[in-house]
Amino acid sequence: MPVVVYMIIYLTGFTLIEHWNRLHYTVIHNAADDLIPFVPVFVIPYLLWFPYILGSILFLLMVHEDTYRRVCTCLIIGMTAFIFVSVVFPNIHLMRPEVMPEDNIFTKMVGLLYLADTPTNLTPSIHVFNSLCIIAGIWDWNWKTDDGKILPAQVRGFSRFFLTLLGVLIIISTMLIKQHSSSDVVIAFALYLFTHLCVYRLGFVLGYAQRKRRGWTSGLPQRRGVHA
């Protein structure tokens, strides 16, 4: 499972960057950020991002390797780009409330999140980018498993609805709990569009060439109707 090895490398790099005190940071902010309210309850979908990504990857690994490889390739491209941007373009935002507007379980959770995660190295938003990877992968997959079975229509419909809704809520939550500027979100969308072009249109999928040399011929570079 190469993605596990990559995640170890990524998390190591992310931790080092988080503890790297830079002399200069570029402040990420635009006028739209001032119009977005602070809604602490959205810390729930924000934190659900972690099981959302992990659970989706494990599910795809078990049922359809083609889709799993596409999604993982997208994730690796985006997270690598994030590390690169964080190194060459140190950035920060100053949008977090100095005092919580009220005292409840959600504001306490946001406060703990702020303590654990510094307001630096934010762009592009990995919460947004990775959620887009999962949403696109679920909609691209034709719901046929590796052994040729097609999942029931009810399962397909519910899964697409649930994973898409949760992904959208996660994306919105990044701005509503002041973890990200709307600029981070826009840049994440732009990065994903580029990544989608490379993976789904041009057929760049990590591990595909090696598998093909071994006789695996699922036709990854093609488009629809070849995911079986």
C-alpha cells in the first residue's frame, strides 16, 4: 500500500514545516473572508475529514483498484504540491477570533483545534483538495467491483449522496471556522482541476505502467466504460 509510505513521508515533512519558524510570511486574505461568518458547529465536519479520507481510501482499495489508484495519485500530487508551496511561499492568515463569541462545546473544540494547528502554511487547503479527490473518484467509478459485481442501485445512490454531501460540508467548514481563507479554497480547486486533467484525461496514474508490464490491462488511460 504505497500511499501509507507516502503519508509517513508527507506527515514528517508537514511536521517539520509546522515547526519551522520563518522570518517572513505572506498574509492570505481577501475581502470575501470578511463576509464569511464564524460558525463553530462546522468544526464537526472539519474533523470528520480525517475518517472521511481514510475510510474512502480503504473502501476503494477493497472494491476497485483502478479507482483507488486514480484517487491516490491525485492525493499524492496535491499534497506534494502543498509541501512545495509551504517551503517556497510561507503563508499565514490572521482571521481567527481573538475571543470566542460564546462558550459551548463547539467553540471549545475549535479552540483545541487552534492550539493543535498553527495558522501558517494554509494554501492550498488540503482539506478542500483531498475532499475533491474523493468526490471525483466516487462519481467517476462505475460501481463495478474488481470481481465484476455491480453494487446495488440503492447503495450507489446513498454512497454518492453521503460522500458528496460530507465532502461539500468539509469544504465549507474550512472557511466557517476560520481555518482557511477563501483564497486557499479557490487555489485548491484550481490545483485539483490541473490534477484531474493529468490523471483522468491524460492517464497519469502512479503504478499503472509497472502493473501493465506485468500483464495487467484494465485500460487506465482510456475514459469511460473501462473501469471494470
